[in-house]
Amino acid sequence: MIHTGAPAVGPVNVPVVRTSTVRFPDTETYAAQHHRRAAGERVATYGRHGTETHRALEAAVCALEGGHESFLAPSGLSAIVMVFLGLLSAGDHALVADNVYAPVRRTDKALLQRFGITVDYFRPGREPLAQLVRPNTRLVYLESPSSLLFEVIDLPALAQEARALGLIVAVDNTWSGGLFYRPLSLGAHLSVQAATKYLAGHSDVMQGVVTVDSPALGQRIQAAYDALGLSVGADDAYLVLRGVRTLEVRLTRHFANALQVAEALAGHPAVARVYYPALPSDPGHAVWRRDFTGASGLVSFALRSPDPSAGARVIDALALFGLGASWGGYESLALEAAPERLAEHGCWDRAPGAVIRLHVGLEHPQDLIADVEQALRRL
Ligand SMILES: *Cc1c(COP(=O)(O)O)cnc(C)c1O
């Protein structure tokens, strides 16, 4: 990640090449470039196709994910939309894990349903795919660990089942930043990330990326990107590439900090349950140990208090943890997981109290633990 997509000599960094179009010396060269692009080469004839700044970032993420090709998108959600619209047509059916990143359900309602694509939500590991597939099922869309409760799935087993049924498997890999988990090596065909989170790592840019394992899938993702008229600014691509250079250092620290915070929470009398797969008490721990090489800074915990306002009281008392959605930057954040969202998660059981999701940042772990402990004292 330090060297991939970077120049070997001269300036250390890839230049930020901003342009809305590309000029050619003569019509023959222009036609030849169009031809190469039509044949699937990642060459640009127009600004929307991106420049060498974009290609350098795509090369780095592709190496990280161990894929064939990567494609940038203007946000994580738009990368997910590229997967659905690139792979599904009217009349097709997809199976989506019920603990999926919640806005995917909005995309389903607002877009997929209107275009005749149907989605069923299922509980990974609890419902065999063979009982859920229809003759028109094309895609299984998963996330591991899931958003909010970080439920780990047995991807090798699920992917094997899906492949035997002729289905394409896509996995949202945002949680691991691509560093701690490689879905393509475990049977998935596509890996999607919100680069907004750990790849960028500094809470200053929105971006997404899709990595595919074959040229055929790449053409379909590229076609969706083109048809949707998407574009990623060169400055934004540069910011994410800059984040990628320090991904390993940052994530190692997020992991170390989060583990300490999770352990402190697990031993706290006000806490009913901690959701963090790196804790041996977590139901996903064994699969996490087998398939992952680390854990992210996301830790959720359920309060023992039955008081519905307890979650808000704890969050409002936190000083170092900002209150906000998103995560993956250097700073710590806290958010209450909405009960209606948690109710959609049928995969694992949960404790009855309010659930708070922390993103553990790069502050000193003792400062973070002290902050959480003083906030819990308000209960
Ligand atoms: C944030 C997030 C997304 C969406 O990314 P945006 O860049 O905010 O659109 C997708 N999946 C997961 C798991 C996320 O956490």
C-alpha cells in the first residue's frame, strides 16, 4: 500500500490530474483510443472516465482486495448502486442479508422495485440459500461484519452455496478497509467499499469503490458507471490515495484502541452486552479469527438500563466522542443504533437496552476509556 500505484522515481506522489476532457493530436489517435476503451481498456477519452490519479487509486485498492479491477464511485452508496444496476435487469431477483447497511433498503424501495427488480432479505447462516432462491435469482449481497451489531458471516460456506446455485456474490467490505478481510479470496465475486471510511481515513471526502474478480464483471460495473453518468473528482481520488498510504498504520491503531475500549465496556456493570468480533465472548469470534486478520474501530454495546432515554444520556455526556453518522476517520464518534433498524436484523439476538455504536478513533485509549466511563456514570 506504500508503493502500489506510485511513481518509482521523481516526485513521490501521483499528480492530481484535473480535467473535464482529453485532447488528441489527430483524429486517428482519437478513434484508436475510443476503440481501446470500447474493448474494455481503462483509457480516457473524456473527463468522466477519470485520469491517472483515479487509475493509481484503483490499482492500489485492487491490489489490496486481490481483485482483477477496481472502479471508483462518488460515494459508498453509489458504488453499491453500481453493483445492483450493473448486475440486475427487470425481472431479476436478489437475496440481501437482512443486517445490511440500511440505505440499501431505501435504494431497493426507491429504485430497484420501480424497475422490476425484486429483493428478499434473509438471515445469513440461518436460512439455506437453496430454500430462498427463485429461478430468476442472480445476486447474493452480503456484508461482514454487518452494520450496527457486527455479525460475522461464514462467507466461504455461503459463497460455496451461492456458486453451486449459479449466483453472483457481492460483499460490502467497508468494515475492514480491505486490510483485515479479503472477500474475493473467500469466494465472493465482488467486493464493495465506502472509501469514505477507512480508505480515506480523515473524514474529508466521500467516495466508493467496487472491485471485481473478472473482466466480464468489470465490464458490467463500468457500463453502470457510464450509464449513471457518475464522476469522481481528481482531488477526491487523490485524498483517498493519500489515505491508503497509511491504512495499515491507522487500522492497527484503531484495532488496538477499540479492543481496549471493548474490553473496558465488557467489564462494566452498566453494560449488558458488547458487540465486537475480536472479543472471545462475541458469537462471531471463531469465524472472525479464521477469516480476518484484524478488527476495525467500530464497537457497539447495549446498556443494561431499560430506560429508553439512557442511550441519549450517555451519548450526550461523551466529550471526546462526537455525535455523528459515518466513521473511519481519525476521530471518535458515537451514535445510538435506532431500534427500528435493529429490529430488521434477524441474524443475531440482541440485548433489550439501548444500543450505542462507537467508532473508536486514534486518540489515546486511556482517554477514550475514561470518557466512556464518565459518561456511563450518568446512569
Ligand atoms: C458508510 C457506509 C456505506 C456508504 O458509504 P457512503 O460513502 O456514506 O455513501 C456503505 N456501506 C457501509 C458498511 C457503510 O458503513
